[in-house]
Amino acid sequence: MRIVSDPKQMQEISIDLRYERKTVGFVPTMGFFHQGHTSLMEYARERADVVVVSLFVNPAQFGPNEDLDRYPRDLDHDREVAASAGVDILFTPDPAAMYAPDASTFVTVEGVSAGLCGASRPTHFRGVATVVTKLFMLVNPTFAVFGEKDRQQLAVISRMVRDLNIPVAVVGRPIVREADGLALSSRNVFLSREERDQAPWINKALEAGAALAASGIRDVKTILAAARDILAAYAPLGAVDYLEAVDPESMQPVETAAGPVVLAAAVQFSRARLIDNRLALPPHEA
Amino acid sequence: MRIVSDPKQMQEISIDLRYERKTVGFVPTMGFFHQGHTSLMEYARERADVVVVSLFVNPAQFGPNEDLDRYPRDLDHDREVAASAGVDILFTPDPAAMYAPDASTFVTVEGVSAGLCGASRPTHFRGVATVVTKLFMLVNPTFAVFGEKDRQQLAVISRMVRDLNIPVAVVGRPIVREADGLALSSRNVFLSREERDQAPWINKALEAGAALAASGIRDVKTILAAARDILAAYAPLGAVDYLEAVDPESMQPVETAAGPVVLAAAVQFSRARLIDNRLALPPHEA
């Protein structure tokens, strides 16, 4: 596995790979790898000639009071994990190499970015869309793989790639969970023992909501109230930032679960804000 | 010369050209070609294996009260001109093929876009930056050529390409002028006879300002006052939208002409808003 930190060098390599007609599978990450990340790497490994993983804790997608400074990092471990997963190139740029001091260009995706995490993190998706555009320009991948845990991010990137005609296929992959259902996240290390015991109820609450939708209950208020009651009862250490039902593509709130609907939640624990979501599939109308 | 109107087809062609290691020179235009355009095409023809010219009157860069509907068009003439200039591909997409009904992604370049034309046309450069990003993704050029008449546009695109790591070399080329100094523009057809007689004074006023700077006058107010007086005296049919001295890269106003400075003007005639600019080179300090 080759480690590349210079963006210019990464771009030269990617241009050469394109000349050689190699397919390039790309997994953009912020590091601190867990099985959620490796599942994306393995997906790319099975389908691409060359697998590139970027490891970049992007300052532009953190708000001023968020956890940029203490975002967990472990480059030695990440290097080993990536090598074991068959990654060919680990791209590890420095923030100073990615952003000129007078950088002033932003990619924004209106609508899709507005609700859910975009409501509590107003510049987050602008930072995500801008850095992913930059990474796509540097890595020039055939396809890029994103986890469905960040489903709004996946929707934002999919819309952006379509709207800007970026020649990259965007692939979403299922959430990887602990045995008790907690979605894997680099931020789970910040949970206290008690919080860790309560956190799986985020998934269980969403599962219960999805089950109600699957059973034919179409009123979103009823579905969400049930999920909210479960969280209140079993995860009292978490403050619900949002719990919503949205359209899978536009990420706009829906009132009636008449087709596929994403149930999404963000829960703030003392030192970690966790997100999770689940696709609910209501039964077809008779 | 091949005419391509489908964006998907354009992108497939450009990916093949890249595989074949062809250099692609690209000239994005809104059509109604004059010698300003052909000078860019000829520059590209001399340096690229394949020359692509796009002809797209981009609705997103026109404000609600601007001249989108009457922007001059003559596709038959343009086709002939492009073929004579040795263009290989004329890319003529429809607006509906370029923008999905729910398109919501925008590229913005703060700072560089704010003053001059950005002040009177608040969404103009957002529309330009977004469509040029799209065109770059579709055409995938080695280099792209822009006229210096739209010098703020050139500064916006240069900054954008740098900030987003877009692998395209941006080239600016000198303004082409009529014998009397009027900068060529597709909008010159909208000038009345009297306005056409007065319009060359835009260039003469900027020339006079540049001459003052070259003679060692560093106070920008003095330089601009002289240029403004000339416009008031000799181009009274035009209303000055702006007349400013700015830094050539950041497009921010300067107060002292201590180094290269762009003198830029926009003048509104009855049916045409004309822009022009000139690089002023003050003498080096002793």
C-alpha cells in the first residue's frame, strides 16, 4: 500500500491511472477505521482495479463548537487496517495542503442539505460537498463508496454529482452495526458505559418505527411518536436532536408514509452526537 | 466539425479523448461569435489536439430583469465561424438537458465575486461558476481559454479551479477591439448609432487612467476621477454602473496603484450594458 499526502501527486497518479484505463474505487473517510469503513473498502476492492482511500479530518465540515479538535485519530492503526483490506493508495493530505489561506470557493446543495443534520450543523454539508468535490478532482475515481449511516450526506453527494455532472458513480452501502444494533461510529469511543448501554435504543426506536410503517400505519406523526417514546424510556441520557421521516432522495420531511421513507435520528450524548437511520418500506396499496 | 448537443454524449467523447491521451482545448461561449471568440478558438487550435467550443446561453447567470430573452443568437453563423476556426466539436446543449427541474447545487466564489459586476448582478457569478464547473466535467479539457474582457469572470474561474482542484489549466487572452478601441461584444449590436459613437470612450477613459498610473500617479481616486470625467464628457448616453481599480487576482478595490491594477468599468446604455477593463502597470519604485 502506497501512502500519498501531497494532493498534486495524488492528482498526477490518478490522471495516469485513467490513461491506463484502470477503474478506481474511492472511499473518502475521516479515519479511525471500524468495520463500517472496511466494509466500504472491501466493496471497492471487489470491483475496482485500484482502491484509493482518503483519510482527511476536514476542518471545513466542523462548526466552531464541534468536536474537530478531539475527533479520534489513530493513523498507525488505520494504515494497518487499510493495508489488510487491500487498499492500494491511502491518501492523507494535510489541511494546509487542501485549503489555501484565501480559499473562498464553496459547493452548496440547497434543499437536500437544509433539514436534519443541516439544521443543527448549518455549514456542515457545505464543507462536505466542497471537500468531496475536491477529493473527486484529485482522485478522479470511477466510483465512490459512502456508508448509509450518513444518509443525508449520501443524498447530498448524489444530488451534487448529478447537478454538477461529475463523472463519478456514487454508491451507498448498508450500515454496519454492533451485535446489539448500535451503528458503528468513530465517535462511539466517547460514550460512557451507561450511554453505551442506552445507545442501541436509537436503532431499536427506528426499527420499531419502520415496523409500524411496514404494518401499514401511514401517519408519520404516529410512527415518530412511538419511536420517540422508546428513546425517552430507554435512552434518557441522550437528548434527541431530531427524529424525522424524510424522502430518501430529497431529504424533505414527509407527512404520510406512502412509499419508501427514511426514519432518521440524531441523539446528543454528553461527548458524542450519534446519528442513525433506517429505510421504512410501507406495504403497497391494494 | 461535429455538433454535439447531448451532455452525456459529450462526456463520453471527452472520456474517450482522455483515454487516447489527446490534449483538449476548450472555449466556453454564449455564441454570436465575433473576433474575440475566434481569437480564443485560434489560440486553442494552435495548442490542442482537439478543440471543443461550447455554445450555451446559460439562464442561471442572468438575473430576472436582465437580457436573457433577447441575448443575440445566430447558430447558423456560429457554426460556420467555428468550422472555419478549426473547431472539432461544437457543444450546444439545451437548458433542459443542463439543469434538472430540481437542480439545487451551486458553486460560489466569495470575495472575488462580490464587487464590480457581482455587485450589480448578485447571482451572476454563482451562475457562471456553476455552469463552468459543469462544462469542465462534461468536456474534461486540458486547458480552457477565456477572454480578458470578462476579467472578473476570469478571476472567479481561476480561483474556483484552484480552490476545487479542478484539473484544468485556465488561460486568459487579450481583449479584441474595433479599430476605434471599442471592446468586441455580442451586445454591441444593441447600441444605437449615437451610443456606438460614444462607446469607444469607455476604453479611452480606461486608457487615460492607465496612462496616469504608468506616469507615477498612485492615488486611485485621482486616476478614477480623470477617467470618470472623460466618460461624463464624451459618453453622456451611458450611465456608469461602476468604474473601479481592483487587484488583478482578488478583484478587491485598491486605494493606491503601487503594483499592477485592473481599471474596470461597466456602462449601461439604453439596451446594452457594456464592460471593459485595462491592466495598469505603475512604474517600479526607485
